[in-house]
Amino acid sequence: YENAKANNLKLGFYHFLTATTVEEAEQQATFFASVISRKQADCKLAMDYEQFDGIDTQLINQIAMAFMQKVEELTKKQVIIYSDLYNSESTFNSELASQGELWLAYYGDYRNLENTNSSWNTFIGVQYTDKGSVAGINGNIDRDLFTEEIFLDDSSEIPNTENPNDSYNTETIYYTVKRGDTLSRIASLYGTTVEEIAQINGIQNVNLIYPGQV
């Protein structure tokens, strides 16, 4: 964050939602708000909700709505939804679509998607590949295109929210790396940071983990 600001990059934050209840959604929203407290975002905040663990569609939408509304309440910033085409058509409903705009993951020809059955009429961003490259970053990365609508109307400092995990008991978790995992994804699953995982496990290169590693 600090280096990006120092180099005048446009910044945004997103949260990978793993909640299975409305209560968990609100807890994760509070945690997300605490992580980005007192920082400045140029882009609308984003909810990435794509792993549902057998939850029915009605509850999925309730969980998503609870998360978005809680984040907006705490941060005073607009929230958008990151989704693939299938879920934007078959999972997320029109009520949720009215709550936030769509950042679409679609690796085909996104220019011919005007007449889909999605709950959204349009999208303000598209992730068009997961095999991109950027100088200075090791390995494949996601690449995206956005419209001007990605930017916040108000990019002032995000209000302070206390970290709800500060009062929790800590526990040791042993996690086995799976194919496709990144430290960022693992950190988001367990409410911690890449730096914390790297320090605890003595990982020198945070871009280099391998399947089977514990």
C-alpha cells in the first residue's frame, strides 16, 4: 500500500468472502473494514464471493447482501461484486445487483456479452485472463480492464474500525498447500496476512510455495 501510494498508483481493496452465515458475513465485513482502516482507496471496494459450500441460493444472496451493507456502513465507501458469468446469471439476484456494480471474470470475448441473462445489464470491470505478466512480479497474474465507474465518488480516508480478531484466542493451524494456492489466498481464508504467514514459516520468497507444503 505504502509503496503503491508513493508511486502514484491507483489503489483498490477487495475481500475474498468465505462466510456460510449472515453472522459470519458481518464478522468478515468488520475484519475487512479494520484491515483497510485509515487508508485511502481510489477504487470502489470489492466483494469476491465464489465458494458457496453447498449453501442454497437464497442464503448466498443474504450473506452477500449482509457483507456489502456492513462494509458500506463501516467504511462509508461503495462496494462492488466480483463474479464470473455463471454466478452473475444463476446465483446472484437482481436485488443484490442493485446493491453494487459488477466486476466480471470472463476469459472469452467479453465484447460480445451485452445480451446475457445476468442480473446486471453491464459491468464496470472485466478480468480477462489469469495468465498475464507484469514486470517485477514473478509468475502469472490476473489482468483486468475497468471503466471510469470503478473509481470512488469519495476517496477520502476510510474511517477507523477496530480489528474484531484482537480479542480472539489464537490457535495453530496446519494447512497443506494445494495446486493453484497463493499465500494471499491462504491468508484471506484465515484472516491473516501474507507477511505473518511468511514470518511464522520462514518463507523467503512469498511468490514461491508448492503443493504439499505445510
